[in-house]
Amino acid sequence: MDRTQILLVGLPIFLFFSDIVNLFAPPPPPKPTHHPIPQPQPQQPLEFPAQRQSGISPIGVGNTVNIHFCTSCSYKGTAVTVKNMLESVFPGINVVLANYPPPLPKRILSKVIPVVQTGIIIMITAGDQIFPRLGMTPPPLFYSLRANKFRSIASIWLLANFLQSFLQSSGAFEVYCNGELVFSKLKENRFPGEIELRELVGRRLGSTRFFNGIEGVVGP
């Protein structure tokens, strides 16, 4: 066996035994590192614009704005937008959302409509058995509705749902500040503008100076 063959055979054996020695040898101790320990810095509380005045609490604290709106008219999105706007302009203010119900006669009629709707549909589908048992002669309207049963039932269903939705809607969007009405959609027949509502609420809170200070920031 010449020198080259000995080298080719001995090198793998040497590497194998060196790997075994390294496997069972204890790991070297870690080198000490000297890093400066960061010192915690005290956090300063965040300040809102209304709190930067010397010792003056936010202008909205202790004040409440009530927004009564028609829930069946899909006004909730507008009410939530107005709520977020008032809370950002007047920090600390309490904005309460609530449903504005329709007048009592409309509420009563909205409860009667489903009963009448169900009664007419039952009459169309089972009037042949109901009228003889009651000892009554079917009216001519019954035969007209019975002539095209499915179209009559669909028409009555849609008409009753439309009437019920109309009777349950009040169309209201009323804004009260500390119990005082500052805007009424029922009187104005429109929604309030953002700047207009800020002015109305700001005047009610006695914040003319505060409002003039932020008008250039949040106004258009």
C-alpha cells in the first residue's frame, strides 16, 4: 500500500474519530459580553388638544349628546359617523344613540298589518273549507283572489311588508345636547352638516373660544 492509498483510507478514519471526540467533548464556556443595560425611561402621558390648557379638563367631560334616529330608515351609519365626529372634536363627551319611535297610532297599525296579512293568505289558501264551516257565503273578492292564487299571495305579502315598513319609520334624526334640542330633521327636512352640528353643540357647551381654536384644523 503506497502513501496515496494510506492517505485516502486514513483521512476518513481520522475525520470520523474527530467527530466522535467533538460530540462527547463538553462545550466551551460562553465568552462574557459587556453590553450596557438600557435604563427604563419614564413614559409621559399623552395629552389631547383640549387638555393642553393649564389645568382645564376636556370640554366634553360631564356633557351628554343624545342622537335619536329612525332605525328602520337605515340612519344608523349616519348616527355612528356623527358620534365619532363629536367624540373627536369634543374629547370626553358622552354621545348616546337611541331609536326614535313613530307616533303611537302608526305603531299600533304596524302591529295590525301582519295579522291582516296572515288572515288574507289563509283565506286564499283554505277559504273553501273556512267559509262553509262559518256558515258564510264567500265574497266575490275571494274568487278574484283565488283565480290566481300565487300572484295574489305574492302581491299581498309585498304590499303588507311595504305598509309595515312605512308605519314603523319615523324619519327622525334629532340631536339633543344636555337635554336641549339643537337640531331636528323632522323640522328641517334634512340632515345636519358637520360644521353646522359642531357649531350648534359647541355653542351649547359654551365653547366658543375652544371651537374657534380648532375650526381651522378640522374645517374644510
